[in-house]
Amino acid sequence: MQNEDGVRAMQEAFQNSKIAPHWPMYLRNVKQFIKNSSPTFDEQRYGFHSFLEAVRSGQRAGLFRLERNRQGILRVFPGNQMSQGPRFGEPQFIQPAVKPFDIEDELNAQPVEVEPPSVSEPDEARDESQSEAERATEEAAPVEAGEAEPEKPVRKRRASFGIKRKTVAPRKATAPAAKRTRKKAVPPADEENAS
């Protein structure tokens, strides 16, 4: 008897909610949704030992449908007894109000002025009209502050598979170091031992 009241309270919480639920939900989302809709809801008051037990009772009543995801976590879907207004989880397409086509509106409309496409000179004609001096100054002109030089394409590194290698900073280029000479070990003088 109490369990049925708990299921009915959960169903009323979903029906009386101002916010449409986004299915599927996890258990914590279902509990939060019910608490937001009816803050006085407590599963233990209806004789359930845990919220999972309350949701499973809701599944037996057709309110929810429980499934496990790939990681084994329970997900809650709407059941057969859930209000069948708009199906939750499915996108709702609203048709915009469209004015019917009227030929009189088309006739009274102002004609739109269309600009003719600009015709550029062919490259050959432009080359002939441009003097050699102008071309030389364009090529030799320094790059202005607003313009940037074209960037060189960056080489992509190949992805290495297998053993990861430690990246090492490149060595500094220095002058070749002089070879160190090894001093030969000199045997101790025998004179000191003799005296």
C-alpha cells in the first residue's frame, strides 16, 4: 500500500514538473528531479529502504524502464505509464508561422536592383599595360607593417607508434673543445725510500 503511494508520488512529481525531463537519466538525476518538483518527497516515508528500490518499484508499475550502460551504470528511461504528451528525449520540431504566398504581394513589391558583376581584365592585357618599372617596384617594395609575409608551411611530424622516446633539447653549437691529455702516472721516487 505504501509502495503504491510512493510510485504515485513519483509519477505526480514528473507530471507536475515545470521543466521537461531529459531522458535517459541516471538515478541521481531522477532523485534530484523529483526533489525539485516535490521537495517533501522521501522514499523512506513510503517504505522503501533506498531510492533504487523506489525506482525499481516504479519500473514494475510501468513508470520507468531501467537499463545498464556499457560501464554497468543504471540509466532510467520513461516507462509505459509515464504521461504520453510529447515524448521526452525526442526533438520537438515547431513549424514557424508561414504567410501564404500571394501573387498581389509579389506584384506590389519593389524591384531589387542587381549590380552587374565586375569584369576584370585578363592577365595578358594587364601585363601589357603594366610597365616594367612598376613591376620591379612592386617586387622590391618592402613589406608594410600591416601586411605579413606569407608563412612557410609547417612540416608535420610523423606519429610514432610503439616506444615513447624522451624528447631532448638540441645541443648548443660550440667550438670544438681541445682534447684533454692524460697525465701519465709517475712512479714515486726511489731516492726517498733509500735514505
